[in-house]
Amino acid sequence: MSRSLATRAKRLGGIASAAAIAFALAPALPVRAEPSASMFAAVDSPINVGIGTNTTAFVSLSVTGAVKASLTISTARLEVAVLTTDYEGCVTSGTTITCQLPDGTYSGLRIPLHLKAADGAKVGDTGGFDVQPHADNAASVSGSGATVTIADGPDLVADDPVAPDQTAKPGDVVWLPATLRNLGSQPARTPGFTFFLQHGLVPAPYDGCTYLESTFSTEVNCPVGEALDPGDGLTFVTESADGSRHPGLMATVAADADGRLGATFFADSRPAAMRSAAQAKKASGGRKYSAAAAAEPQHDLNGYNNAASRTWNVDNFVDVASIGATATGQAGDTVKVTIGVKNVGRASIEASHVYGEYYGEPSWAYFFTVPDGTSVVNVPGGCQAVWHPGDDEGLQPNTPARPLYACLVRGAYFTPGQAPTSEFDLRITKVIPNATGIVSFNDPASRQAPERTDDNAANDVAQVVINPTAAAGGGSGTGFLPVTGAQTAMVAGVGAALLAGGAVLFVMARRRRVVLVTPRDGEAE
């Protein structure tokens, strides 16, 4: 059963009609396509070019429905540098480069632009260039410009190609390749490898590296320990205890990992002490690590080329069970029922966040349909009444006597074994044997498609039974009371959020050594 976010179906349709009155010798009239394409071109900026070095920037394109698409690059205001491109289909005429683009719809197409300082250019000189997309049927186009400055300094570049998503499963070992090069005009005095691994990817411990854990990721900082001259490069290589060597940082897919997980490598020129405000500790063995800055911080000429990423798609077992309850009483009595959900699967369920910042949004939600013959007199924290004005859905806090409530599971992760509950006070207004309410993941009145489902439908719905008969079990208490029926899913909205609190920086014990090797030109890395 799919756990991916449901997308709403798009309706495509139209009314086509034609009327033609043709004369035998009349020529056919050309048909002009209505403007419909949208095109967006963005270029890296600002761009710093070192004297005596080459710098590569990129134009990134997003195109929808284009016919006879192209891109023009105007270098009329670029006197301080020479710009060329090796993208196939580009032709240069004077100060204009025209590139033929694919037709259709696509995003992520990147056109490389190579720049070097012009003869006679001096440090501090500035210029610029402009990029503009075109199409015969363009209805909306957006170009951009870049500022180019002749500069003097190091320029660390993450020299690893983009790779397609890979498949992994909990327990698998994965590798994040990392090669950095200094394409600037000055030595990089404090080069290093910095890795960011999303929660669900556990980095191996390395001597000399420091680890900073936060809610959604782990940062690993590994200094080189010596300057890197212009034109030189280094590859991160793992050496295990048995002497085997493997390029890249080693990580393990966690037992509770699920979904699309990413890791990013940054070619870092910051001194180690500047990478974190937390206090670093020295490694217990192997090469020693110091967090103190040994030199004045340097400015990296171009920050846009410092990163390279990898992603893994992990398929784990997601299973959330609803928790129901029973209670008995007479008309006029107030009874307590404790309901909720429990993560009985193997995967942690992640709340929504943006760039690792968590703002307290729910990682899961469940709905409580109140049994007939009862009325809610006390609404627990974390639960709100649901109302439906027309096709909309709204939540009302601290509102008793409603037929439907939504309860949110707070926290960055809904982890295996966790069982958040909510206690409702119900007044019995009429004794109805086996009066039954429902705990589920789905708002029964919503017209929206479910946002998320799990891998086991059998326990998604539970009963809340007031005054059960002997056949229904009788007594009172809480527990799993499954109900067979259609698969339900969470429809509570999720957003992005910041979780305040400190992070812990520590140095891992001796396990593996990092070996830095110089990559050969043209060698696959």
C-alpha cells in the first residue's frame, strides 16, 4: 500500500470545434499557436573570477510546454572576463550566445558557463552578463543577470557529479563520495570536508572528525590539516581496520528510516572553530583535532559550487494503530475515555520541516467521532473540534459538545513504540447499548483525498463503545479495538517548524581513518 503523499487528480479537457468553408483553389492558412509556454532562467550570481584561473557558473532552466525554445546570453556588459560554453547547440555571434533548447516541459536543465579574467583585468574590476529564454509560444518568460568580479582568493569546489536516486533498505551501508578542488588563485589555508546527513542516515565514526547532531540531521566536519594549493584536489577515502579502502563517507541506513533520505557534501574553507558554536572535543585516538582557528578566515570566491549531494529511497514498514476505549454509566453520568494512536511499525514518521527547522507541526493526527447518546464536556489538550462550513474544514479549540474532534501528535518524529493518547470526558445524555464512536486517521466529513496512509489497514480504525453489552465485551478501559473497513488516512495539515534547543557536538571514538588522496585528472571519482 502506498505511503506517498496523495496528489489530486488533474482534470484535462476542453471543447474542440472546427468550421471550414473551403474553395477549391484557396491556399491553406497557417495556424498560429496560442501563447501558452512559461520559461524561467536563473544564473549563479555573484560570480568571482580569479586571475589566472577558470570559473564555471550555471544557468538553470525551468520550462513548461515550450515550442522552438532557445536561450540567449548577452555579454555586452562583460568586459572584465571572457565567457564561453560547451553546451551542445550554442552559437556565438559578437556579444551574443544563442543556445537551442529542448522543447516541451522540464526543469533542472543546467547550462555551464566558463569564465576567465580578460587580458588586463585587475582585482576589483566588475562587469556582468544577462540570460533570457525564448519560445515561439511563450506566454511568460523570466530571465536574469549576473555580476562578475575579478577577485583574488581560494575557490573550493565540490567535484562530484549529480547522481540519480538510489534504493536502500534499513541496515544497508551507503557511501557519500567527496572530492574537493581549489579552483581559485590563492591557497585554501583551512580546507575541510563537511557532510550533512538527514535523520535516518547514521554516519560512521571517524578519527579527527567532529559530529554535530540536531533534530533532523547530523553534521560531520573533517579538516584536511594542511593548505590546498590552486589547482590541487583531494578525495575523501575511508580506510577500515582491515586495511581496505573505499572512496567516500560511510553511513548506515537506520532501522527506523523511511522515505527519501539525502546527504550533502560541502567543500569547506572555514576554520573548524567557525563551523559550530558548540565546544569541540579532541579525538581519543588517531590524528588529533583542534577547534581553534589557526589563521585569519578566508573568503571563498564562489559559494554556489561548494556542494554535492546524494539521495536514497528507503522503503520501510509504516504501521499506526488506533486506540479505542469502552466505558459504562447511567444517564447524566460523566465517564472518561482515553483514545489515541500507537506506532506499531518499524519506521519513524517525520513531521514537516523546512531546511531542518521544525515549528511544532504534527507528525500524525487522528479523529474521534463521538458516540451517539453522549456529549463531550471536556476537550483535552492537543485536540480541537472539527467543523465544515461548506467544502472547507476548520478547527475550533476548547469547544465541547461537538460530534467530531481532531487530535494531533506533536513532535519532530513519531517513533516506533510511541503511543500518544487523549482523555475525553463524555456526559451520557441517553443510555444506548453499544453506543459506538470511532477513532481513525480520516475525517469522515472531508472531501479531500487522504494525505497519508500506512502499510496495514486492519488496525487503522478503533471503536469507542459506551455501555457495551456482554457480547461486545463489557467493562471499561482502553486498548486496541479494531474495526474492519476502508483504509483511512491522515488529513491534518502539516507545515514547517523550528525546534528550539541545544545540539550536542562530540568527537567519535576511534573506528576508521580518513585517507586523503589526490584525484587524477579525468579519473572517475
